[in-house]
Amino acid sequence: MKHKLIFKKTFRDVISTAFWHFIGACVNRIIIAYEVHQRRSSELYKNTYSRLPLNLLQERNRYVDVGGLEYKEVDDLIVNKETISQYYLYKHVIGKDSQVKVCNVGAFNCSADYNYLMSNDKATVYALDFGNMEKLNSEFLSERLILRSGYPLEVLEDILATEGEMFFDYTIFTRTAVLFNKNELNSYMEVISRISKKVAFFEVVDFSNITSINTDLNSIEINNPLKMYSGMYIHNYSKVVENFGYEVSHVDLIPPGTFPNESSNGHHMICVVGEKIVN
């Protein structure tokens, strides 16, 4: 025979427990709110440069060469490269376009670019990033994968000077433009608007720091992007591309948990594609 095991509290104990649970919840929310405040008050948000100063250039070079390798290790473990976030624009935007020239700004680990090229034998990808791109991507050998090391903005300017206008069919950003303040993003777009027929952004959107119930990403002021954390922004990419002579041809918001190589839970991804308006 089973005996009932019932633990009874007095009404006073119930009220006391509920009270302390409430206090604990409040303290927890205060701690979280303080952490959010610290993140959104980061010194990085004081940067208003139009291009990276020397000290930050050196920092980015060090990050790509050493600090970012943990992300490469995660990506390398995923067999099907078409499932990672870096492949999204190739799969859903560029598709099976043949004979296209793609510029990937902030490419870092080029496993997705290489996989795309292996299934599109007439395409070419220029992969731009800080650090030593040749060393980082030594296993991806292809004459159609052009690795360019250095400050991507300066590399783009060099390509424009040597190859001329509208050299690229697509210029793409994946988890890269989120690091730009509004002025540096404008500097990139000034060059891209002359060198690329289409531009596509696939960027992180973290709503956890936003207090409003509804957030219309299209209502974000172009000169006042939303702060996320650690110097990252949510830009109004639709307005950005329109401001530089592109027509928005595709917009999508991808929910968290879509990609196996996500570095944090709860991040949405926004996709915005602009196509150059021909007069």
C-alpha cells in the first residue's frame, strides 16, 4: 500500500515563500537590466569614425588571425556547409546564377564560399577580410576564389580603381555590417554603390536588449541605429540600400535556431537585398 506523501505549509509560510520568490525575481531583473545597460553603454558606441583608425585596424587583424579561430573550428565540424549561416545568401539570394562575380566582405572562413564555387563552375568569389586570409583558408584552393587580406574598405577602393565601376554582380555581408557604426557603413556603401550591381546583407538582430513590445526594423532611423551590445548595431538596411541608389528586392527575418553554427541563442537574422536602379 502506497502512503501519500503530502507536505503542508502554513498560510504564513506560503505568503513568505511567494514574497521571497517575488524579491528574487525582481533582483534577477535588476541584474539583467544593469548588464543590458552596461552593454548598451559600451565605450565602443562612442566611435564615430568613417573608417577604422590604426589601433582598431591592428586589433581586427589580431582577431582574425587568432581570436576568431573558435568560430572556424565550429564551422569546420559541420559537414553540410549549405546549412551554415554563411551559405544563406548563396543559397537563397545568389542561387544558381552563372558567371557571377561575388564580393564577400568579412568572409573570414571561406568554407561556404568554396562550397558554392564547387557547385557553380562559372562563378568567382572575392573574399575580403582582415588578417592573413591566405593562411586562414589554405585548404580552399581555387583560381576562382580570390583571397584579399587587409582592411576590406580599402581593398574595395583598390578594386574599384583597378577594375572600374559595376565590377561585381553581388557584394554580400554576413554577420559583418553589424559591427559598423553608421559612418563606416556609409563609407562602405559609397564604394559599393559604384562597384556592385546588387548588395545583400545577412545580419544579426538581437531583440533581447529592446524593451518595446513591437519593433519595426523599417522604422529605425538611418542615422540612429539601435544599439545591441559590445559595439554592435541594428541598422535599417532597407533604408541604407535605398539611400545609395538601390531598390529593395528582398527582405526576410530568419528565426533563432535556424543554423547549426549560431554562436548565441535567441538571435534572429535579417536578410535585405538591394538591386541597383538603372536610369
